Amino acid sequence: GARGCEMAVGCRAAALAARPAARRLMGVVFAALASTCVRGVPDTQCGFKLLSRRAARELFPSLQIRGWAYDVQLLALAQARGYRIASVPVAWRDVEGSKVTPLTPLQMAADLVALRLQLAWSAWRRGSRREEAGSGTGWRVASRSGAGRGE
């Protein structure tokens, strides 16, 4: 359950199976791509997300992506900062007025690529700061291999 977690995320698994085939395929592809950024959350795009006050105050100001991967970035940041996330089943139904267009899959892919690059850059910078702190010289690390490091 969600007890003891800083974040609860809705899961629409049962309802998603009833969607038209094209929407199901788009969802499966997006979920596969999103899983490269977030682990263990089966439905990153469900609009139901409940956060503790502490998590909301820490995570929302850090969000930079405004498109389809907004939810994925929120979850990736939460996982990176050690927040526990629970997936909870929610009742859901499709309504008229979908925001999905023929260009949506390209926008989704572009958003996820941007997020993946952002996550990789953040991980690289964290590693560089650790290397820099350990060098004892105060010189900036020029590359991941250590070339240009003061010895």
C-alpha cells in the first residue's frame, strides 16, 4: 500500500486495456521508454499523484520539462532523492477532448530524450564533483576520464 510512502501514483491498468489499439500501442511504447528513467512505476502518465508536503516542496521547484514527460521527470527526481513511491489502482474512464494528436508520439519521444539527457548530465556532474573533491588540488575536472585534472 501507500502507507509510509512520500508519493502515491495512480495505476489505470484495467481501464487502459479497453482503449483503441493505436492508443494502447502508443502507451506501451511510451511506458517502455519511460522505464529507462523511472523504475517500478507501471503507469507514469496517470494524472493521479499524491505527494507529501515535504516531497512537493522539494520536487516541484526542480521540474524543468513541461511536456509529456513532466510526470516522468517528477517520478525520476523522487526516485533519485530516495522517496518511496506506491502505485495504487484507480477507477478511470476515457472522456472526450483528448490532447493526443498525430504528432503526440514525436513530442513524447523528444520529451523523453530530453529528460534522459538531463538525467545523464546530472549523474555525470555528481560524479565529476566527487572526483573533483577527491583530487585535493581544487582544479576542475575536464573530462570523465580525468584528462586535464591537476595532479
